[in-house]
Amino acid sequence: MTVNEFIGELSSISLRNVFNPYRDVCTLSDHIASPSLRCQNLTLFLNTILKHGVRSIWLGRDLGYRGGRRTGIALTDEFHLTALQDTFGVFGVVKATTDHEPIKERTATEVWKILTVIGQPILLWNVFPFHPFEEGEPLSNRRHTGQEFDLCRDVLTTVFEWLQPITVVALGADAEAAVLNIGRKCERVRHPSYGGQTDFAREIYKIYEMPWPLS
């Protein structure tokens, strides 16, 4: 499967109370070109990752409304799109994927603090690749359902078959459960949101065998 074929598959999926950033236009923040720009961002990111032969994946649970819903890149908000170039060498990403001013996401902020220290390309993904929201509240976050995961299981399976990762880091219990569900192994770390920033960082440093700077 090529990157374009993969993104074509992603953009073909439509689910109730789920925002697909590669297909859908948010009436609250997007312009008409937003989905195609997010597809462009993801294309550039995946092509760069595959070119480097990356063998490490970090997996979140779902896209957040402040992050990947707007940028098209998992665990990445608009403030950190430039870090894709500085840290991973991903050139050409578009920041103006929405009509609004950039907003920060807590998870993206903590994730990129560590990525800039590690300094090596890592595939950022979510076990459910879209943004599930509460009915009638498009700018809310909820956990995807088991049925929704099953409908998108092949996407996650494809990512693993493509990359053949050596290191798989699951951010939180839900991401870990999904990885185990498709018969893969991973190392679970504390999710960086809701007070878990220090534990998250310490556990990542251990996985990548870096000296903990606060000891």
C-alpha cells in the first residue's frame, strides 16, 4: 500500500459523531480546503517517516479536538507543526488548516517536549485515527467505542504491518488495550494529561535509555 492509498482509505471513512479530519469540514473552525491540507500534512509526515525507516511508534487513544482534529497529525497541535521540520525533517507542512488562531493542546505540548530531546523520527499515531465527540458537542472529546474501533481496526493493523516497529509506546491503558487487541506488544506509559507529565517523561526516558535529568 502506498501513502496515497492509505490516506485515500482514511478519507473514505465516515462515522456518526466522529470527525474525520481528512474528509470532514468543521463548520466552527475550518475553511473549505481544510481536509485536503490535513491530508497533505499527513502525506508529508508519513513519507518522511517511511523514508527514514523508522521503527518506533507512539500511540495515543483518539485525536483531540485541540490537536490532530485540526492538524491531521496525531499528538500534534498547531503550535508544534513547525517541530515536525525541526525535529523530524518534515518540510512543507501547512499551519493554516483552520480559520481560527492556533490553539494549544496539553497532550501535544508534553509529547513534543520529549520528542525534541530524543531527536529521532517517531511515528505518531492513535489507535482510533479520528476524533470522536459527544453528540451535539463537536468540540468535545470522548473515548471511541468498541464498535468504532472494530470498524477502523484494519487501519491500525496496516500501520503495524507497514512499519514493523521495534518499539511501540502506548500512552495510557486504552491505547495499550487496543494494541493487545490486534495481537501486538507494546510498552505502556502514563498518559501525560491530568497530572501525569513527570511520570510520562520519566518512563519515556527509561524506554529510550536516556539519563533522567531530574535525578
